[in-house]
Amino acid sequence: MFTLSKELFDRRMLVRVVLQKVNHAAVSIDDEVVGKIGLGYFLLVGFAPDDTEEKLDYLVHKITNLRVFEDENGKMNKGLRDVNGAILSVSQFTLYADTKHGNRPGFSQAARPEIAEPLYDLFNQKLAATGIPVETGHFGAMMKIDLENDGPTTIIYER
């Protein structure tokens, strides 16, 4: 019988966030813009079935204190608050795509909507509670994203 090692099991059960530093970003549903920011972070956010509020708190702290904006010397030394930036957060269960077998991805490791949606809402509330403006897409909707990546700077968080 095959069993996962604790390390491999823990690795697949993580909140996943892909952060892109952007000059601007917008999310549209049926050609209507539902969320839009200027300078800031575009987040793709996915959840595993056993994610917790503790994990969300950790990620909110890491994301809102990340320093990837350049200072006067061209060094990544400024955070989102320093540049009056904002966050555009979009739920993205496809971050859990399993492509090991065949050519069509499986998503069994992603949290089901009844678990993921409340986590997504709580995550965004916690981000907004830091005083940083937060825009969002609509959970479960087919969305179009328009963004200009700056750098490009892309950071992947797993917790």
C-alpha cells in the first residue's frame, strides 16, 4: 500500500497565493469591471480543505509587509503602504491543479466551494483590516484579468 510521507502530505495541504507586483490590474465579469487597482499587488488565492485562520493571519502579515517596491537607490526596500498601493485579490482553485497523470488536470486537492469561499472572504477582510485598499473578483465566477506586471516581480506563498 502506498502512503504519503508527512513532508509530502503537509506540502500539498497549503494555502497558496501567487502575488504579482503590478502597475495596474482589473478583473471583469461579462465585460463589466468588478475590481480595479493602480499600483499594488495582484493576488491569485487558492485554498486546501484543511486551511485555517492561523494560516490566513500569517499570509496577511507576510503580504502586507512585503518590501518589493524600489526606493530612491533602486533597491527593493519599500512596502505597499510606502507607495500607497492596493491589492486586487482573485480566488483561483486551479492553483491546486494536479497534472501528474494524463493531460487533463485534476483539482481534488482544492477546497470545495463551501470551505473555500468563507476562507476567501475572511482572507480579504483581514487584508482590508490592515488599512490597505482591497478589491476582489467574485468567488466562483468566470473572470477576465487585465494587468501590467511590474518587474516582473512574482512571489509564491504557501502556508
